[in-house]
Amino acid sequence: MILLAVLFLCFISSYSASVKGHTTGLSLNNDRLYKLTYSTEVFLDGGKGKLQDVVGYRVSSNVDVVLLWRNPDGDDDQLIQITVTDVKVENVNQQRGEKSIFKGKNPPKIIGKANLEALQRPVLLHLIRGKIKEFYSYPNEPVAIVNLKRGLASLFQMQLTSGKTDEEDVSGNCKVTYQAHQDKVIKIKALDSCKIERSGFTTQNQVLGVSSKATSVTTYKIEDSFVVAVLAEEIHAFGMNFLQTITGTIVSKQKLELRTTEAGPRLKPGKQVAAVIKAVDSKYTAIPIVGQVFQNECKRCPSLSEHWQSIRKHLEPDNLSNAEAVRNFLAFVQHLRTAKREDILQILKTEKKEVLPQLVDAVTSAQTPASLEAILDFLDFKSDSSIVLQERFLYACGFASHPDEELLRTLISKFKSSFASNDIRETVMIIIGALVKKLCQNEGCKLKAVVEAKKLILGGLEKPEKKEDTMMYLLALKNALLPEGIPLLLKYAEAGEGPISHLATTTLQRYDVPFITDEVKKTLNRIYHQNRKVHEKTVRTTAATVILKNNPSYMEVKNILLSIGELPKEMNKYMLSIIQDILRFEMPASKMVRRVLKEMGTHNYDRFSKSGSSSAYTGYIERSPRAASTYSLDILYSGSGILRRSNLNIFQYIGKSDLHSSQVVLEAQGLEGLIAATPDEGEENLDSFAGMSAILFDVQLRPVTFFNGYSDLMSKMLSASSDPVSVVKGLILLVDHSQELQLQSGLKANIEVQGGLAIDISGAMEFSLWYRESKTRVKNRVAVVITGDITVDSSFVKAGLETRAESEAGLEFISTVQFSQYPFLVCMQMDRAEAPFRQYETKYERLSTGRGYVSRKRKESLLAGCEFPLHQENSEMCKMVFPLQPEDSSSGGWF
């Protein structure tokens, strides 16, 4: 015990500094050699916290530390030498036994002879008042190996007093907090404050995003006023916001303990540290203490062409409904991100027609300069032979997870050139609007390309060169949601023609509550109450909906309620359904509505007994304390029983964030003449028209027209089949999160989360004069795959955790109307077919030489089919059913 006490006292001016002494950080004694033990370990876990389930590794060694030089003018200016010896590598999970990848291998075999030699070469550390001034190492050493020595050297930086400061170490320049106690000093590093250059990106929408939490605590143990050990722990945890099965944790630990001290070399003389270093070894070079980036070259990876050939069969059109197609799509996107332009272009040029659209989806989703150059070289917007490919490229741009200014600049340039198809020209402008919103969300509103795009959109609405371009610019604004565009929207909403006015009001519907001011609602009230001109029902009902969803005043609610009973029949029923839906679903306006309904003048039987078939209903698809998924369906009919508009929306909510997952709107007008019916007020001169519009993941797509004009209607009625029209079809990169972490141990970690889906949204409208019946059908089919991948790499050994969840699902809505009598009969159905849900977990450890350990788990379940209520007469929660076959899960009824 006496000997041990003497050793501690001898050591620890070194690793030490008395808390009561004159030094401010660690201070070593002269002429002593300090022998320590050091270990750094890392393990990965899926969040269960069971040590037997983790993968990882431990690197341990002995460490010799000597004081080479102390500034004669100040004890707090020191140069120390750190030498690593007797390196060992082993599993962090000791239960691995015979399956250990390190069994039977010595350190030179595991680490590599050259790497081991580099690791054991000494480094020099210049400390001033306990802080790292310079870090010296030999030139041309492997970056990954030097990073490990940086991680060790960073432990020598500390202070003995409480307080907050900025420190630069292997993690970068970070804000740290010291807490000094009698027997220890605790250093807490704010990892989210660390300034270090690392690649990475994430999806801006929080619903589709990834949440992460990182902590770093280092404890300097003190005995008898001396530091005797250093314990550091760093934890990084992540999870997908909307799918909590995709999670992972990285735990990195370091431990440095004094073993013994003995006589060491004498101090080097001199007043200048540079001269001392040169005397020690002139080869020493000052390098940053901050960890540096390194990439391991894949030795057995297939080329881009080989990879494509191995997966292309899964991306053929007939296979896109399978999760395997999405899985291969995601893997190929990752490969494309490391590919050269020439290699990408070669595959595009040699691929067959049926698979090209899926290849275009993947290349565009890669979002690299090389992939953008390749796809632009391949596509010819002046040719009408590749319209489908051009559209797939543009939609993939609209869904881009992290678009940059160059992509927007490219589309602006394309818009100013000529096109073979006006539909593609319109789509370019619509997608420009989507990119403007995403760049502004990422603090890019002042970028030159964004400013130019704003001028294009707003200028096009202020002074459109062609009248038919107005719809295009409104759709672009519906994506961009520019606050400065609201005055223009109000002008078009109130004074525009039917379709223009309706589009302007639906665009206002997408703005957040703070932008729908009292001035905006004044205009919307004039539209709804027709104070200045007669408006179509679709415009008036949308105006009322915007008012009711944006903090309506007492008088606004009262006037809307008083109008019920004075409106056209089906509009009466529709507005009544809207009010009832607000009350039943407890929407924000429900309190004000209840307050108004206390008045007998507004709440009476006459007003609330209006008949009709129009309806509005909102319900839950899924609901939990932290998240919810809702659907809403509102249907407005004309007085003659013909569909005027159906609007199906799906929203996802997490906390205060929301995502407009999808919207499918079917519209029809001017069809009363076919059945010799009288049009409603304000709709006497409407042209025959039917079409469909869609929003997908917050991106407004270009609307699809079924027919436009009486002659077009008749020709299509005579030749039409019941085949649905596709609104959007393709592969979408939905979730995209990439994060490179510099662990304070010197190891490199990567977190990759990707989510993709193959989607097909189609719609059809059938109209039979013989049976006096109309039918609308909207069908959504998706295959979705979400993957999470964590790796920790030392260059000679790598540990990884891969998680994956996948499913194939479908949602179908059918509305049938028989208008041979009034009130006409309506049948509405919305069904979710049963869907498999599969989860996979793969953990592995792998040496750079190829030897590895892999553990795989799989879990599979079946999500039952579900029948959703669509009207208030049947407002029970979704009823779960277990059909024998997916097609047996449909339901519906006449009412």
C-alpha cells in the first residue's frame, strides 16, 4: 500500500495537477516515465441494451508518457510524448467464443504490419494551461491510424476548475462544460456544437426525418489531489420519427489508467518548443488534432454496370409492386452516389425502354453532380420521344430529399428553352415551385437561383405572357407557398374565372395559419357570401373551409352557419357536413362553433335537417400518444346528382410537424346537359370537363384531364374503357438521412437511413347514361422499404447494424352514384387490403482481410384489412378484418 501511494504521488503531478496547485490542467513531473493502460471500445445496439446482443470491438494497449520539455518561464507550457505499445484487438462481446473474428490472429494480422508500426510511433502533444496547442506526428501515416492517436491524445486536455469553454480536439471545436468536485472533474462535451467538416444531409420534413441524441461525458478521477484515471463515454442514438422500429445506438468508451511510474529521460533544454521538437526528430510535423476523413476502398464490390445487371429484373414494371424492387432501388441509389458521370450515362444509353423509367428514378434520386450531368446529357427536352422519362425525371426532382441550388438553376435554364411537349414545360415550372419551398426550408431563400425562381413565378402571375400559363404559375405557387404571393392569390380567387378561382383558393388552403390573416379572410368571406360576384360551388366551399381552419372569428362562424339553408341543396348538405365534422373530430374551430351554436337562431332543426348526398368526414388511420395518421374525404355533388368534386386527403402528424402524404381530387363540371338537368346557380355556362389532381408528399403534381369540352367528352364516352388513368407512378426516395460521425476515440461512424417506395396512384371516372349512374375510383398501391445502417470503422475492423422494415399495401376508394331519382343513391367505399409487415435485423463484424461474423433476425406479421367509415351516419372507428384474400376486404353500403 505504501509503495502504491508513492507511485500515485510520483505519477500524478503528471496526469495530474493538484486541484489546489498552481497549474490549470494536467502537469507531468520532470524525469519520470509514466506507464498507463489504455482501451477504447465501441459497440452497436438496436436499442435493447442487452450486452449479449451487441456487436463491436475493443482496442487496448499500454501507453508510455514522458515530459520532454517544460517552458522555463511557465510550468503550464509543456511538451509531452505519448507512445502506444503492446496493442491488442478483441471482441467487446466476450460471449462470441469460437465465432470471434479475432480468434487465432495476432495484432499484425488484424491491424496490418504497416498500420501497427504507425500506431506505435510516438506522437508529441504541446499543452499550454492544460489545453492542446499543437499535435505532432510523422508524415504520411494512415489517416485512420492517426485518428486513433488523436483520440488518445485528446484525453490529456482538461482543466481543474469549473466553467464553460471552447476546446478543439479529435471531435472538432466544441463547447465543453467542466464540473470540478473533490474527487473528480467531469467534462461534458456538447457534441451538437462541434464544428467539424463532415458530409451529411437529411430530409427536412420532421415526419420523414430522423431524430438523434448525442452525449459525451469524460470523468477525471482524483485521489489525494491527483488524477489517477480517465473514463470517457460517448453515446449516439437515433430513430426514425414515424417508424420506431428503425433505431440504433453507438456507444464508444475510453479508459486510461495509471499502472506505474519509473525513472525517465531528462528534460530537453531550450526556450522554444519548435527547436526542442526538431532536436527530438526533425520528421515530426504539426497536424490538426481534429479527426480527418478517410475512405476505405471496397476491394470486392461490383462495378456499377455489374450491380445494375444483377438487379434490373426486379425493377421491371411487373415487379414494382414488390418490396424487393424498392430494396434494390435503394441499394442502387447508394452505389450511384459514388459513380462517375460516364459510367452512369453508359447504363442509361444501353438500357431497354421498359426499365428506363425506373433507372431514371434512381439516377435522379442519387442527387450528385455526376448523376445530374448524366441524366441531363441523356434526356432531350426538345424531343417528344421520351416524354415519360422527362416526367419521371422532373417528379424525382420534386421529391428530392436535399436539393441544391444547382438543380434549381438547371430547371430554370430548361424552362427558358424550348420543349416538344407543353405538359413537360408546365411540369418543369410546377417542380421549380417545389424546389423553392425545400430550399427555403433549408435557409436558402436568399440564394440567387431561388430569388430568380420567385421572380419567375410571381412575374408570371402578375403579367402572364399567355392566359393559359396562369394555371401553371398558380400550381407552382401552390408548391412554393411564397408569402409574397398571397395578394396575387386573393386577386385570382375573387376575380378569376371558375377553374382559376378554384385553384387560387385551394392554394390558399395550403398556407399555414399565420399567413391567413384577417385581410385574407375578408376576401374569402366575400367569395363565400358572393358579395361582389357569383362563384361556383367548389370555390365557395373551399373559401369557407379555409376560413374555418384558420382561427375563425365568432361572426365568421355565425354567418357561415346562417347561410346554411339559403344555399343550393347539395351545398347546404356539404356545409352542414363540414360543420358536423369539425365538431365530431374536435378540430381547432370546434370551440368557436359550439359557442355560436348556443344561439337558437343558428342552432335549429330546420338548419340541421337539410337532406342531400354531399358529405365530409375525417377519421384516424392510426393513432398513438406521439403520432397520428388521418384521412378525410369530402364529396360535393351538383343538384342533379353528378359528382362535382371529391377530395381524399391523408395526413401524418408527429408532434407539431405534419406531412400531407397524399391528396387525390376528382373534379367534373358541365355534365348536366347529358341528363337534361338544370345547372346550379353560377354554373350555367361551364364547359364539360373532368380531371384529377394529386398532391404527393407535399408536392403538387401536374393535373390530369380525362376530357375537356363536349366533343371530347362524347368521343371518349364512345371509345372509353374502364381502365384507370395513372396520376403518378414510379420509385420515390422518401427518407434520406446520411450522417458521418467522428467519435472522440478516433473511430469513424456512419448512420444511413433511407426509405423508398414504389407507388402507383390511378383514378377513373365512369359515366353511364343508360343506367343513369356515375362511378369514380381512386386506387393507391405502394411497396415501401425503410432501412437503417450504422457502421463503426477503424480501417482494419468494421462493425455494423442493419435494420429494415418493409410492406406492400393498397388503399382504394370507390364512389357510385345512381341519379335516376332524387334524393339519389350514393355508395362510398374506402378499404385497406391486408398487408404483410416484415422486419429484419443484421449485425456483423468484419476484418479488412475478409473474415466476418454475421447475426440475422427476422420478424413477420400481418396488418389486417380495414374498412374506413366515410360518412357521419356510420362513424365508428375503422373495423379490422382478416380476409382470406385481399380482394375480399372491400365493403360499402347504400344510404
